[in-house]
Amino acid sequence: MNKFSEKGIPVQGNSEPKKEKKDDFFPPKEDRINLKEVAELFGATPQTVINWKKKNLIPFYQINQFSRPFYSRSQLIKLASKNQHLIKH
């Protein structure tokens, strides 16, 4: 069965708007790291990372209020390159 637009023009394929999946809002799974990995990346303690998260100094993701937060390695590397003071040498 052919589909037609409002003006009667034949439409090929599925004309429904593409629905975004929940995962489209989060970084790819291979880019996700946990609290301990963030601490290691910055040479900081896990508590320091928690403090940064509470102060919104670093981006994080959480699926719901009960899940553990996770972080994007690529976003944190970009952040670190612009904020060298966060990295302990």
C-alpha cells in the first residue's frame, strides 16, 4: 500500500519520525567509566570525584535516581585539557 503526504505526493519508506532511544542521550557504552576509573584518570581520590560531582564541576550521567552515576571518558579528557588544575601531577 502506498503512503501519501498531505499534498498527495507518494512517500517512500517509513514517514514516521524517528524516535530517539534512551541510550541516545548517554555516551556510548565503551566510553562510560565509573567513579574509581575517574579518580584514577585524574590522580584523585573517589571522594574528591564525588565532591566534584556534587559541585557540578564534572559532567556525569545517571539513568535514574537509584542508579550509580557514570561518566564519559572522552568528555572528562576534554575537560582536563581545559582545566589542568584538576589533574594532580
